[in-house]
Amino acid sequence: MRRSKAGINRRRFLAGSAAGVAAATLVPRHVLGQGQTPPSESLGGALIGCGGRGPGTFRDLGPDVRMLAQCDVRFADRADNETYYTDYRRVLERTDVDVVAIATPPGWHALMSVAAMEAGKDVLCEKPTTRFISEGRAVVEAERRYRRIFQICTYGRFGANRGIHKLMASGLLEECPAVVVRRGGFKVAEWSGRVRYEIESVPEWLDWDLYCGPAPERPFHRHRFGGSHRGYWDYDGGGLADMAQHHLDGFNYEYAKDFTSPVEVEPFAPPAHPEACGMWGWVELRYADGLTLVLESGEWGERYDRRQPRQVSEADLDEAGRRKLAELPDPEPLLRFPEAVRTRHRAGGHAEAAHRTATLFHLANVAIRTGRKLRYDPEKEVIVGDEEANRLVHQPMRAPWRV
Amino acid sequence: MAVAESLSALVERMPDADGRGMFTENIDKPRIEDALAEIYGGGREYVRGLVEMLGVPGSEADVKPRYALHALGNHILQQGDEPARRGYAETLAEALAEERPAHVKAFLCEELQWFGRGEAAGALAAVLAEEALVEAATMALMAIGDGAAAAFREALPAAEGKRRRNLVHGLAALADAESAPLLREVLNDEDREVRLAAGWGLAQLGDAAAVPLLLEAADAGPGWERIQADKHCLVLAEKLAAAGRRDEARTVYARLAETRTGNAEVYVREAAERGLASLG
């Protein structure tokens, strides 16, 4: 009930507030044509994936967005294809929908983000950006091809250290001595999957085939659904994929890694289960410039002790470097989704930034799942010399789904 | 000790599911890895033995063999032992050809998706004919690549419905040039998903012969199919331009720029205009 209440609240809020009155008198964007965004307007919005974070994600679309459509595979018994939908493709066909909030399980994030941009919509997508690495490139390509606004729904970078970003983006440091250790907060045991369970019949209100989407259609059991989906490789990547986009969004911005990825990944983890996400100890990721990022679960195994944490600072430059740095302009401010939509300038958590941040924990998960040290080519976005590991970088999707 | 008995003892050393049915407690990495090393030493006979131990997904009897079979595949890759990997995959492929429950066969397809190569293509191709397995087999062949396109092409003439959708989906995902004539043929299929998959495949291929066909497909009425057809045209034009076929790319972009005149399609027209501008 929370999901429909949120929509009603939004409409009530708009109707009862000054902003709502103003919005009602403005010309919606679809009347002017998509891509022709006037500076102030009312936007038609849709929410795809209405449970959990859904209402909050929709709110982040901004104050002038009217909820026109809600889509969820749990609406099988109430879908009218006017307000409630089960099939997101029908939502995207609507020309009065300008912006879309996506809050489904992550196995759908990339497909829906890409499809929404193909349909001319701007997208605010819950984290994680993707379920595997090659999906992220498709999101980036769609953003580029259609010049839509994409923002990942996490905001660590907006409060990140801009001084470190300026230093790292300057290119004045040839080698980066920093060692960043993120310990804990990954909810590893909490978001593990079940290896022992009882198969159940699919509830009537659920479109299970559509829920599974690009993943194999497996026998239904409730733990695969409704939040605990995070514990299954089919839909997500455990607590690591669930939490790391939050933890690493700021890191990726601070260290100016929005357009590159690590070159080496080494895990410490027990052998992984084929379907259920499980325990791991730590993963060490190293960039070509020497920057080291360590993700440590704090929930299993021995503590990481290879290297001590160390930040980078201006003190790592010589005097001439510090002078050059001082002469450089400060970083541009980052735009949040509503501002990006209004100005048609790229959002702070744009597709490439979101994809490269997601690549960090996807690489970590590939290393955990294969139990191998991996070398990664950040340009080609492939693991070097490991055909089987690359099958986790680029995974086949079940027909008819693709990005 | 008989094979079954010794293997069972090793499988028993895999972790126990905790009270929630998860592998979160008492996960002893050295104990698991030592047992896997011994199973690895048992060669094909032990791989076959693990397959025989698989049960209904989620059942107590299935938990440890399922985990052990998958972890063994990774253990073999960690050793860099290609003959052992091939032996592992061939054993699973043989088992796939035998009489077994569909849920076991589906899991074998999934394991071949991760660990199989060309040696498994024949066995996977054979189960493309089975409605219950066509999805798992298609996905495995898409991942393996080697021998997959030929398997899909061969199976397509006799396939209908879900099987047909899967096979064309697989062909399109592989972007296999030899399959272009077949994809052009099914571009007017009565099944929308087949049409869209074919368009996607031809676009990915940058198939110049598909220019008029994809432009015609983009004449579809408003809705999902038209949105996807627009994408196919834009991707096709990008591929053609990248391959130096600027005239064909220009034809595609120009048509979209001329025809996407409504408010709802301004963004497509603008994408096409940017494409035209990039051609000079």
C-alpha cells in the first residue's frame, strides 16, 4: 500500500502547494516535444518497481513531476495499463511520460534504463547501475546516442572531497600512492542467498516470468523475491553490489576514476556458490597509476593486512606541482537530476561515472566468484586472458531480453 | 573404498547450510579447497559421480553436490589445467545427452555456460529441441560462442514459438555475419520478438544489405516496436559509418531525420541529425 500512497501523496502535494498550482498551469514537456525542455515546467513521471526504495526514488525526480504510471510485476491482478502496469515497455510507449524512476531489482536496471532512453525519457535509476559490466557500456551508449539525462540514485560524490578530485584530475601526480580501504558496511551475510529452500507455487499477483526477465526462469521460492533477491547472482550481487555503489561513488569522483577502471583484482574468499551470493573476506583492486582500493567485508576470514591505508594530498606534489595545481580552476559543480533535466547538462552521477563505479564491485564479484586474480583492460573492458571470467563480464540474457 | 563412497566423503566436507539455509557460518576455506583438490584428482569419474548426486534444486540432498560441482569447475580453471577443463565439460556434455530430470539438465547447461567451450556445443545443440531446456541451452551456447551460430541456424527451420524466439535471439546476440541472410529472412516474422531480435542482430552486424529492410521496419506505428526499430537504425548507421560506409549511413540518418517530425520523436530526429553532422 505504501507504493500507491506515495503516488497519491505526490499528487496531493502538487495540487495543494504553490509548486503544484504553478505546475498545473505550465505546458508539459511532451506537448513541446521531448528534448525541448523549457526552463520551468511540469513533467510526466513514471515509477518502475514500486516496492522498497521505489517511492523515495520517485521523489528524487524532483518537485515538479506528476506520477502518471506505476509499474510492478506484483500488479498482475490490478494492471489496467492506464495507471498500473506490469510491463514496463507499455509505460515507455507513453509520450506523456518524460522522466522515469527505476527501482526494480538490479537485474532489470540496465535494460530499463537503456529502453527508457531509447524512448526519449530521462532516467533516475536506483543503485547498482547494472548486474554485470557490459550492461554498463550499453547504458553509456544509450545516454550518448539519445542525449538523455541519466543519474544513478546515490549521491556520495556530491559530498566528496573536491580538493582530492582536483589534485587527481589535474594529472600532476604520475603515480598515486593512495591506499583506500573500505571496511564493513557491505551486509554480506544479510544479503546472502539460500542454498537450501523449498520450491513454492507462484502467487497469482506475481508475473514471475517477467520478474526473472533476462535471468533464468527458476522454480519460485520467496527468498528470491522482495528485497532478499539481493542474495542471488541472477538478480544482483549480494551485499557487495547492494552497498558498494554508495560507498564508492564518492571514491570514484575524488580519485578521478569516472572514465577508467582498475587493471588488477585479487580476492580472498571461499569458493562461491553458482546461484547464491555468499561470504568473502576482501578484494584488492589496483589501478594503472598505483592507486589501491581494498574492499573488506569484515564478516569473514582474516583481516586485510597487506598495505596500510594512505590518502593522497597536495604534499605528494613538489613545489612546482603545487603552484600549477593552485592555478587550475576548481571542479565544476555537480548537477542533481532535476537540475540536469532542466538545463539539459549531464548529471553528476552520469552513466559513465555510474558504470565505472559499478565496475569496481562487479570486478570484485567476478574475482570472488572465480577465485582467481584477474587482469582487466579498462579500455576494452575485458578481463585479459581469461575466457571464463569474461563470461561474467558479459553475460547472456534470456530471450527476448537484451540491452 | 568404492568411488561413490570416497566421493561422498569428500562432498560431505563442503559447507553445511546454516539455519536460514545459507552458506554464512563455519565456512572453512582450506577444508573446502582440500576436498576440491581431491575431487579434482579423481578426474572424470568423480565429475560423473557429482552429476549423479544432483537432486531437486534446494533439497538437502542437492546442496553439497551442486556446490561441489561448480566449485570444482573453478578449481580446475585455477590450476590452468586445460585437459581437465575439457574433461570436465565433456563429462557434463555426455550427461546432458542421457535420460535425466529437466532440472538436472538445466543445471548442466548452466555449468557448461561457465566452463564449457566448443566441445560442449554438440550436446547443447541437441537439447535446443526441448522446450524445457531451450533457454538454458541457448544461453550456454551464447556464452560459449564456438559452434553456437551453426547450431542455432540448423535448429531454426523446425522451431516454433518459444524455441524460435530463443534461436533468433541467440543468432542476433552472436552478431555472426554468416547468419545475416537468415536474420534478414525473419525480419518480417509474425512473432514481434523474432522481428525485433532479427533487427537487433542486423544492426549489430552493420549489415549494409539490411538498410532498406530496417528502414521499412522503422515505419511501424507508434509504440515499442517503432522505438526499437529506431534504435536498430541508429546502431546500424553507427556501425556503417565506423566501417567507412558513409553513404549507407547517411541514407539511414537522413530517413530518420526526415520522418521523425512529431513532438514525441524529436529526440530521434536530433540523434539522426547529429549522426549526419558527424559524417561531414
